[in-house]
Amino acid sequence: MPEPRFDEVVHPPTRLRICGLLRPLEEMDFAVLRDTLGISDATLSKQLKILAEAGYVRLAKTTSPARRDARRITWVALTPAGRNSFDAHVLALQEIAGTAPVRPD
């Protein structure tokens, strides 16, 4: 279990939600993530760029066998550093809220 650590990169609401949605998954399609969050392509791209620059997400583009055109699917995934930062941030928020789990000594 990571040590609680408040993370300014993860904390803004949209980025916190992105990390929370990605946390239990291997990866998610950009369009599914956008639609789940109810935000525009531009807004999601901007937030993902910040997370990617911090090393918290990775983006991968692949072709889709179901499509006959050249459009590619962008896959988004939390990196191990992103998972650790998100988990540590959630623990820090729990401490602030007074709901942190008891940590064994």
C-alpha cells in the first residue's frame, strides 16, 4: 500500500475522474472515456496530455479491423506510476476526510 501523498496533477476533478475510471482497467478507448465523462474531445485530450507528461497515462493508437477507413482507435491506460500516484492521492484524500484505513505499523 502506498504512503498517502496529495498529488496536484491527479487532483483536478476531471483528471481525478479519468484516473478513477482507468484504475480498475487495463485500458479504455478514448471515445468511451470521453462519453463516460461527458466532455469534449479537446477537453479530454488536454487533460490526458497533462497526465501523459507526468508519466501517469500512456496512449496507444491502433487500427480497428471493424472499420474500413483509416481511422485509428486511441487507447488510454494508467501507467504503474499513474496507479501509484492515484492510489496515494486517494489515501491522502481519505486522511483529509478522516476516513483513512488504519495502517499496520
